[in-house]
Amino acid sequence: MSAFFRQLGSLKVKEVPEFLKKTITKENAIENFQRYSKEYREKYIQTGSIAPVYHAMGAVFATAYVTVWPTEYRHFKAQQSGEH
């Protein structure tokens, strides 16, 4: 994965779409997900680590934050302009 970001970082902006088209394919995504799942399982789940619980909690927090942010932002802007 870090090789991907190194290659991406070395490109000019106009070269990025073509690079992404040839690099990100359905097959690559499936292969990378399977490899990631296997490595995650070996590192955290099979060792009995508590880390997956923390990862799930972080994911729930991030999802909640992202979904509520627009409402909070509108409320903040209305409060600033005195419409609240």
C-alpha cells in the first residue's frame, strides 16, 4: 500500500486520473481486501487482542461524526449569523 502512495505522490495532478484507472480495479480491490482481512485476522483476532473492539468503537464514532456534522455545521452558522 505504501508503494501505491509513493507512486501517487510522484505524479503530476493531470497524471493522477489515468494512474488511478489502471491501478484501481475490481480485481485489485478484492485481492487487497482479502489480504488485509487475512493479515488483520492473524494479527488481532487469532491472538485474542482487544484491539478489534477499539477499532469498531472508532469506526462507529467516525461514522456518527461524519453523518451528524452537516447538521451541527448549519446550527453553528445560524448561531453565528443570529438566526438561531
